[in-house]
Amino acid sequence: MLNEIAEQLKNTGYIVLRLPLPQALMQALPERCHDDGRFLPARVGRGENKQQITALRGDVISWLDEENVIDRAYLAWMDELRAGLNERLFLGLFDYECHYAIYQPGTAYAVHLDALKGKKNRIISTVLYLNQDWQSDDGGELLLYEPDNKDLLTTVVPEFGTMIIFLSEVFPHEVNLSRSTRRSITGWFRVN
Ligand code: OGA
Ligand code: MN
């Protein structure tokens, strides 16, 4: 699987995987993505410009916790992916940061890039979806666009176990309005 991921990242810049994670881990993750007070509104921008603009971005987030055994298992799996990509693509990925995200019905995330070119921090984005029984009219699709002409490249339904991996600086993307509670883990491999 690592070879396939590396190849496709090199050739097209993104890949959509069905159920890449071990089943036991996949079964354990959703219970960590329920709002028991750990979740805070996501913010847009950096530093002083950091603002909470619900119209642009409506999710609430909770960063993974090294102290939690389930979170640790996910972070360990992603760290193997990081090492495997470094071996194959010489990216020098240094670490991985990630958070759970919950989009309540009626929320979305407008078109954006995860990293600004030149800032060289977030290199590869990952999103793993945790939604059992997602219906076609639940919305909440991830739309990934061509960098140059903004043509739609792919539509990802946020179904349980699907993971997308894409180059953070390259692809504008957005989250369609969700009509159901939408759960995911979003993360970024970074360079130092
Ligand atoms: C993000 C993001 C996409 C998704 O959190 O930056 O683009 O499908 N998420 O949840
Ligand atoms: Mn994004």
C-alpha cells in the first residue's frame, strides 16, 4: 500500500483510499470523536489574524492526545506512513499534527488551501472519515479542485474508513454543507 500511495502522490498529488487502517483501530476511533467538552470552534488564519468565522468554517475540533491509547494508535500508524513516504519520496516529513473534527448539520468549510506556498510547513494533508451509514443526501462531501483552472478533480463522500491524502500546498478544496453530523480526523505532515 505504501508504494501505491507514494506513486500516486508523485504522479497526481492525491489519493483516495478505502479502509486503509486496521479494522480494530477503525472501530475504536469514532468513540473519540464525540463532543464531551473537549471540542472547540475551529479558527481560520494564523496569529493575530486568527478569527472564528463560522460562515467560512463551521466545525468544532479536538487535537489528538498522546496520553490516550486510541489516539496513540492512530498517531503510530500515521508515523509509519510518514516514515514510508520519506523513504520513497525524500520529503523530509518531520512530524504529524491532527485533530478530530465535528461538523454539525448546517455547517461547511469554504474553499481554501491548507498551506501557503513558500511557508513550507504543512506538506501533506490527510483526512479520515468516521461516519457509519452516511447517506447520499447527507451532503458533506469534500471537493478537491485542480490548482490551475479550479476544475473539480474529485468528490469524496465522507464514508466510514475512507481516507484522502493530498499535497497541502497544491489543491484548493472545500467541504459541502453537511446535513448530518459529520466526523473526521484531519491532519498534516510537516517539515521542520
Ligand atoms: C480541513 C479540511 C476536509 C474534510 O480541515 O482543512 O479541509 O473533508 N477538511 O473534512
Ligand atoms: Mn483543508
